[in-house]
Amino acid sequence: MTELYRHIGAQTDVPAGDMGVGSREIGYLFGQYKRITNRYESGVLTGKGLSYGGAQVRREATGYGAVFFADEMLRQTGDSLDGKRVVVSGSGNVAIYAVEKVHQLGGTVVACSDSDGYLLDEKGIDLELLRELKEERRARLDDYVRHVPHAVAVSGRTVWEVPCDLALPCATQNEIGGAEAAALVAGGCAAVVEGANMPTTPEAVRILGRAGVRFAPGKAANAGGVAVSALEMQQNASRDSWTFAQSEQRLRETMRDIHARCWTTAEEYGLPGDYVAGANISAFRRVAEAMLAHGLV
């Protein structure tokens, strides 16, 4: 595998060990795996292109999965995403598909961000325009305002200052610190669901908790990408190919199961509604049980 990463780094001008791995990079890796081993095993890598063993919904999985988890959180208390005002950080792959799924489930994403600042569209982010700007033209968010005059591009400030019902951090690590958490509380945010890896600092988690803001950690809420990778391996093993609808339904079921496990575990240990405790304890218990069963302890 080290040789594969050296090759991909040379081909893409991205330092090995410090790269964003997408379908292009996976294509290089899979091609070099075949060249080096003279074997074709589709399941050895996931995130492949659809023409050579990839799975539907893999690209959308992390963003969709985070929103599915958020929807389950709301349903647990008799609520739903319908009519909710949502803020999403980032404007890359995870953020774009989080926006798409929020809109499909009846919510309205009014703001998203990039490294320059954030975009506010009170009528709801135009998803197709956002996708064109970010995925096709690689433009900045302030270009959005040229097409949608009522929208506002705000530079040098945090998207978390925008009042919302639900916040979906989908950009980068540690993007919600103490000040950002306080701003979310002041803006009426009722729930924060992590789409990125560790975007919320421990201080921010404490502030949100003290204010009664429900918080879903990424180890549970952004598991959609890994889940669909497992589904891709399942399809490869059975030489099968599922439709988009089939794969999305399996993703939704998986996120529902993860939510239920977090919820019930937290309740079992006297911490109802604490998704961090539920996720941590559930994960630890599964690993411990496997270790004991395998005779390692």
C-alpha cells in the first residue's frame, strides 16, 4: 500500500499521507493494486467509480447520513426537519449533499460557508447554483450573489452567527469553538449534528450541553460514508449492483440503527439524550465484547 500511495502522490501532485482521496485517487490506487498484484479484487478498495465496482450513493453518503441522523434525533422527540431553519458549514462534497437532503426532507438551508466567509440566502440556498459554483466552476461563494441579488456574502466571519434551528458542521476540525457555540446558543439552535470529523471542540460541547442543545458526535452522525463503503464491499462480494434507491434506503436504515443504539445505550447507563455517552459506550462495549469472544483478554 505504501508503494500505491507514492504512485498516487506522483500522479496527482498531492503529498502522500496528506491528500483528499476521491474517486480519481481511488481509481489510481485500484489500477496500481491490479498492476502490482496482478489480481482483480473489487472489495479491496471502496469509493470506486461505478464502471468498475463502485456503489451508488457513495459520494452522497456522509452528507445524507448526517441529515438522516439529525432527522432521527428530531423524530425521537416527536419533531421533524419539516420547516426547520438549517445552517451548514462548508460547501464541498459533504455540505452539498447535506443541503440536498435537508431540502428533500422539508427543511431550509439558509447559509453555508467557505474559507472566505459565509453565504446567507433567506429564501433557501439554491442547490443547483451552489453545485455549479463549487463542483464545476470551482468558484467562491460571493459569486452566488451575482446570480441571486437578495443573497448576502459575508466575509471574515463565522456562519454560526446565523440564527438557526439546526447546525450541521460539515467543513473542518475544530470549527466550532467556545465563541461559536455561544453564538449558536444565542441564535436559538436546538441541535448540532457533526458531518465533519471532530468539528466541535470539547469546550464547545460543554457550552452546548449546558444550554440544552442536543449534540450528535461525528463518530455516530457522519458514519454514512463508512456505511456505504461496507455496502459497496457487500455488493462486490456478491457480484451485485444496487440501484440508487436501494442503496439510499440501506443507508437510511443504517443511520436509524446507529441513532437507536446511541439513544438506548445512553438511557441504559442513566444518561438519557446524551449522544456522546451513547456513542462512546456503545462503541467500547462492542469492541470489548469482540475482544473477549476472540480470547484476547
